[in-house]
Amino acid sequence: MFRIIQHRNKCIGCNACVEAARHRWRISRKDGKSVLVGGADKRGVFSVRVSDEEYAENMQAAKNCPVGIIQIIRLG
């Protein structure tokens, strides 16, 4: 298991995360920023726990982010 953390307020809406992991990321029609699908919001910081099956593609999403707002943390 691991946790994905996104600092959404700093997102520039470049779509790099969506291209890497389409089922976990999408672009909001309201403000053009990325949305962490299934993420819970806590003061503009979104997070979600996911299985190891999603690790590689979400790690790529984090690496692709030009502003470095995505963190991947392995749990346990």
C-alpha cells in the first residue's frame, strides 16, 4: 500500500499526471487543475491510499509534475 498526496492549490493544470495515470487523475472543468480521484481534502492537500498495483504509474505522474506537487509515500 502507498499514499498519494497532492498539494492541489499549487497545480498549474499541465495534464502530466493524467497522461501517466488516467484512472487516478483528471482535470477539473471548473478551474483547470488536476483532481486526485478518490482523494480526501484537508485544507487544499488531497490524499488517498492505493494498492501497489498503481505504484509505477503514479510514481511516473509525480516525476512528470513540473511543479512537484505530488508525493508518493510507501506505507508499512
